[in-house]
Amino acid sequence: MSATQLTMAPARRILIVDDDSDLLQLLSMRLASAGFEVDTANSAEAAINSLDISRPHLVITDMRMQGMDGMALFDHIHKNIPTLPVIMLTAHGTIPDAVDATQRGLFGYLTKPFDSKVLLDQVAKALQISFATAAQPGEADEWRAAIITQSPVMEDILSKAKLVAEGDASVLICGESGTGKELLAQAIHNASPRAQRPFVAINCAAIPEQLLESELFGHVKGAFTGAVRDHKGLFQSATGGTVFLDEIGDMPLVLQGKLLRVLQEKQVTPVGATQPIPLDVRIISATHRNLNDEIAAGNFREDIYYRLNVVELGIPPLAKRREDIPLLAKHFLSILAEKYNRKTNGFSSEAMETLISAPWPGNIRQLLNVVERSVVLSTTPLISSVLVQQTIHKEEEILMSLEEAKSRFERDYLIRILKITEGNVTQAAKLSKRNRTEFYKLLQKHQLSPSLIRQSQDTQQN
């Protein structure tokens, strides 16, 4: 693909980084006149900030700059955005450094001074590689349509997912509950050569332990009580396609050993059978747990971890991709307004600010629930901030952690028992089957005063 062909395609964005304002302006003019969209940064630090806001298709940076130099900027990009090509501008004295960086992943370098043709040819080659891994408008509708995002972080993950999809390497997707791990697994399957074959999702935490082996690997008639016919199993039903093992961290240890054999031998033996069956599936797994911690605790096998984690993709929580919240909220609103036949068509500016600033411990799943409840309860075309706040508060009550729930129950229990005993600590301690010292410690923990209970009851009686 030539530079001319590239400029005829949808606009490619290039970030130029240089602390020499004259050279920055010259490069910008040359590339803009060739039809590229150009962003500029006068330091590496400013470039990193720019990358966090919007992602270009190519970075061109000077090597020698005040403060953080071009090599440090390249190292940062290569570590955090490995699919983003970088071209280095270098003087003759720094060519050895540029050659060394090329061996470490730098796309290429240009020695100063350089002419426009050399620059544009180098840019064209870099963008050809960049767009081989990036989603094109048509492709986006086909393989990643279900993933609604404008986050640079998510775009990086999707670029890696597209690369991974081309092969059969096992993928481990990590992320909190509700972040969209199954959607990413489905997208990888859609972009793979297996796209026309089945995608079978298995929630390892939802199937009872005693049934999990039979569900995964199948069974033969008579294998156990109730096995009245042969059962194929989910792995066999996915032949030629992809098996998605959701919440793999919750799989019992006994089953982990059997799964390891399946992965190693690429064959499955149904429960009660004596002959193995060849297996052709791609494995994608996901977990909200830290599997390294689970391995250390003896809950997860290290050998199967390395089998499943050939490539790891980590999805950030919604609170770390807040730029996606307006996009997701509007998308959910349009679907749900039609579903419930409501004329609600948007959020007030204050309501949107509330959505953007909320903590979202339940991530995208919680956002969907909040939007759905708001649509159902709204009586106006625009959803108000008050309604959103009330809905978020109810959602957070449902999603509170076990420790928070225990603490709230404990406090409510103490208040209730103090009211029953009219603030008599000795009597309250006896009723709760605690000694006075323990009971006082609980009161101090929750900053409760028996005297306030007594005063409240005296006021009510008067």
C-alpha cells in the first residue's frame, strides 16, 4: 500500500513529538498536506497524556528532547501499547541507539535531514502494519459489534484480541464481574478462523460440582444413576469451534486435573467410557479472581494456569474507562426505551454527570441495571439526576460486599437490641450472649452510645 493509497482511505492520525517547534511545524505541514490528521506534542510527557486521551495510528518522535527523551517514550509505548508503531527521528550520532531500539521493537528511524518522499514511504509502511491489526469500520460491525467503547485502553485490548484470534493459543481474560469478559471472548471467536463453528460458554461456578464433569466431557449410558442415554458433553458439542470457560477460578481442583489432561492430549473421555474421543476446540477462559493468589492458597493448579494463560487480556473496570459511560448509557437507553415502549429519549446533563462520577462496583452490568430501572420509573422524556441517584443507591445496597453487609447487619442488630433493653448494656449483652466487655467493644466499633438510645426513648415517651 502506497502513501497515496493510504491518504485516499479514512483519515489516519499521526502524533508527532518534538521539542523543536520549527521542526514540529514543518513535519505537521508535510503530513497534513499528504492528507493525514496530525496531533503534536512538544515533550514526551505531553505525548503520554495525549495517548491517554486519544489513540493515534502512528507516533513519530525525536530522539533527543529535554526531560524524558524519545527512547524513554518508545519504551513506555512499547510496554503499554505494543501494537502502536513508532518511528524515531535521529541525528547521525545516535544511529546506533536507533538500530538497537529497532531490534527491541521500534518500527524504524529517519536520519536528519530527510526528504518528504522518504518520510511518506516510511509512514505508509508503518500505517500498513498498524491497520492490519486495527479494526476497520466494516470489520467492527462483524466481530466486535457487541463491545461498545471509545476508550483507548479498550481499543488496545481489542487490537491484541484481533491478533490473538488469528491463531489457536489459549487466552485468559481477567477482569471484575460485569466488565464484559464473555463479550470479549465471543469477539475473539468471531474474528478467528473458527467463527463459523460453535461458541460454547460454560460457567464453571454455576454448574453443581457433581455434574460438572458430565456436563463438560459427557457420559455414556449407565455411567451413573440417571444416565439413561449417552450425553455428548459441552466440549464435544463445540467441535471445530471455541469453548469459553467462564469463572475458571471456581473450578474444583479434581476437575482441574481432568481438564489439564484434555488440554494436553487434545482428547476427551466421557464419564463411564473407556475410549477417548479426539477433540478440536480453542480454549478461552475468564476469571474475576487473582489466579496467582489462588495458586498460592492451593485452590488452583499452577500447571493448568500456564496451559490456559498463553495470552492474558485484562479488561479494566468501568470506573477506569469513564469515557465509555455516556456511550454505554445512551446505547442501553435506546434499547430499553423501545423494549418498555417509553418515550424517554435521554439523560439530563446533571443525570449524565451523576452516571459518569458514580463508583460502579458492579461495572457495566450495574450500569445496565441502573439505566433499565431509570427507564421504567421515568415519567419525563429526560431522565433526571434525582432518579439516577436513587437508582444507583439501591443498586449499591444490592452489590455491597459481604463485609459491608455484615457490618450493616451488626450495627442494626445493636441498635435494635439497645432499644429493646432501653439502653441497658448489661441486659443487652446477656440477650446477645456476649459479655459486657465484648459488647462495649462492638458499640465502640460502630460509634453507638447507649445514652443516646435512652434519651431517644425518653423523648418518645414524653
